[in-house]
Amino acid sequence: QVQLVESGGGPVLAGGSLRLSCAASGRTFRRMAWFRQAPGKEREFVAQVMWSGNTNTRYGDSVKGRFTISGDNAKNTVYLQMNSLKPEDTAVYYCAAALSFFSTWDYWGQGTQVTVSA
């Protein structure tokens, strides 16, 4: 059975940092990513790591230069280092995992709340 377990969310002041973790079990994944959803808004892509010989990363425009995704393919673990947090980063952050390079996301975590206050 596949499980994705996120951790590391919580309250933080604007300008601060948080590090999210996601541990996946049950399968080996080609890609893992973070998405987020704020109240009343659609789910938004945050960052992706893809393991294809090399490790490739991609970021959403709103987090470029502030967030860094990293991971360990052998451990099916992905991290999101979030720096210079802003109130607009407040959202539930979800981990996602894909079995192939080009498929939709196959599995999702339950989410972890990040709340950034001014």
C-alpha cells in the first residue's frame, strides 16, 4: 500500500523559514512534487524533482528564488525548504508522487498546513 506522509508544517512569521518533508512508501517513484492550496483558491504547483539519471527540478513562478526542493530517490523522500516566507504562502501543502516521467500524479499525501503571519 502506498503512503505519502508529510511533516514540517506549522505557523511562522513573515520572513521566516520552514522545511517540509514527505516520505513515500510502497513504490519507487520517478517524480515527486509539492503543491499547495489556499482557502478559496485552486491547487497550485510549487516544485517538482525528477530523477532520470540526473536530478532535475522545476518551480512555480511564485516561489522561485525562495523555495528549494530536494530529495532522495532511493529513500522516496522529498523536502521543501521554504525561505523568505510571505503571508500569501499560507496554504495546505501537499506532496505528490508519480510512477513515470509524464503521467499525471498517481499518489497524494494528506497535506500539512503552513500559516505565515505578518
